[in-house]
Amino acid sequence: MGLTQDGLAEALGVTIGAVSKWENGNNVPDITTLMELANLYNISMDELLSYDKSSKNIDKMVETIENLCDEHKFDEAVLEANSALTRYPHTFKVLLACAKLYYYKSYADMNSKDCDTAIDLMNRCLEYFSQNTDPAVKEFTIRLYIAELYMKKDPDKALAELKNINYNGCNDAIIGQLLLDMNNREECLEFSSMALLRNFGAQYQLMTNMSLAVASSGKAKDFKMAIDLLDASIVMLDAYAVPDSIGYTHKLKTISLIIKAWWFACLKDYDAMEECVRASYDLAVLYDKTPHKSSELSTSIRFYLCKHKSSVYDSLGATAVSGIEALFAQKIDGSNKINHKHLGKVVECWNEMKKK
């Protein structure tokens, strides 16, 4: 807790000399002071008196509770949880294991009392969160559990909780689901559209990055998988594009096609490479000739039903043609030097298209 000897002495109402003797092993606190120490540090007496042994006991108890949960043996798990909470009522690891037990049990048995118990234990987890040593567990995780528990019990409170922790729109999808259950169509479409747009961008980026990463091995079988990833990306772009309209999805498609051409060049399938380059170039020219706001992504997505517009910053440039040529200049990150040699074939083919 960052206390000095002076600070601890003041908090307990004892002398600095007494604290010094405890630390040096020349004296021990009386039972009342031990209880005050345990309370001050938010730990049990067991932990204070025999931390290593208690820590092993705690780990064993938590493991038992988790295993019983996995096996859906909730009645046995509750008995273990009650015992653990009696012995370690101020221990974060125990509180979290028991909270998750009642969280899962509330869904399995549809019991409102289990839901209340889970919420209470989750809130206690927040009180003792400073004890957490698991980097995978965040306060956000616990608050999300609480919000989800309120979804059946008190939808309005759940909605408020979810909005309060909706960092960078991370809860847009679940908020949309809750609003649908609450028959709030308009707001449901607002949040769902924003979630869809964000997921669309993330999926496109993931498929492109995975294609680059897979192809970096330089192996023929991996080039084929990298091409499949781009084909899946192109299918998605076509599905999301507004019918009979040229929008930002088409600019993204030019990039997928040109990277696909690159992998065909690496496979020395130059006919397929040329076909992809031609398709990319023709689409890029068509995109550049079409009047539109290049940075406005929301108007290019067929299923975006939100009244708020959403724009994207395009680091490759305002036009599709200049964007592809910017990629060539960068030699497209994420691949090996051998692959870069084959990129020259794609550039030559592109420049021939421009001359024609």
C-alpha cells in the first residue's frame, strides 16, 4: 500500500518503534492489532499469519470451483464457494471465482437470486481489484459482467452500465441487442450500424494483414491460402457495397486485387496476375471518375442505417490510382525480400495498363 513505518504506525495508533520491532522479528502484534492489520490491508487473518500456505489453499479452492463450474456441478461448486468466502472474504481471486460461478449458474438455472449474488460479488471484486495479479482480468471485464447480469434483471440499468463502459464503441453490438429486446428500433439500428461499420473495417484489415503474413513464408501452398483470404475479402466488399453505386468499398477492392496479383506473380501465374491488375486498374479509374466524398465510409456501406455519418482517414491518398501507386512505392509491408522481387512484375503490368 506504499505505507512507511510512520504511516502504518499512525494508521494503527501504535509507535514507530513497535512497527520496527515487528519488521525485525523482535516482537509480534497482539491479536487485536493483527485483526486491525488484516482489515487495513484487506486480507484475511489466514493470509496475514501464513501467506504462502494460504495462497496455495486459495489457488486450490479457486481451481476446484472453476472445475465444478466447467462440469456444471453448480450445487457442489456453491458449497466450495461458501467455504472459500467464509475463509477469504476479502481476497480478490476468491471473490472473482465465486462471482463467475453465480454468473454462470444464473444463466443455467435462470434464478434471479443467483443473479443478485453474482452482481454483489462482482461489485466486491471491484472493491478489492488492487489485489489482482492476472493481466487478462481488467476492471472493464468485471463491469461488463455486471452489465450483462442486469440485462435480464433491469434492462435500463444494464443499458446505462454498457454505455458507461462503451470505450471506442466496443459495446455497440451488445447495446444494439439490448435495445432490440427493449423494442427500441431506432436506437438499436444506430448502435448496430456503428458496430457493423467498425467490424467491417476490422475484418477487411485482418484479412489483408493475414494474407500478407501467410504469403511471407514464400511457399506455394501459402500463396494459395493468401489468395483465398483476399477472395473472401472481395466477397465481403461486394456484399457490403451499395448496389448500382461506386463507393469506398470499391477503392478497398482495388487494393485486394493488386495484392492478389502480387501472389499470382510469386506463383509465376502471369495470366492470372494480369487479369487481377486489369480488374484493379479499371475499377480504380472508374472510382476516380465517380463524384463522391472519398473519406466518407458510411455512405458506401449498404447496411449502415445510422443517421450519423462516419468518415475514414485514407493514408494512401484521395484517389484509387494514386493509392495503388503509393503501395508500390512503399513496396507493401509484411512480406519478405523474395516476394518483393515479384512485385516488379505487377508494377510493370500496371504501367502497361496506364499506357493503353
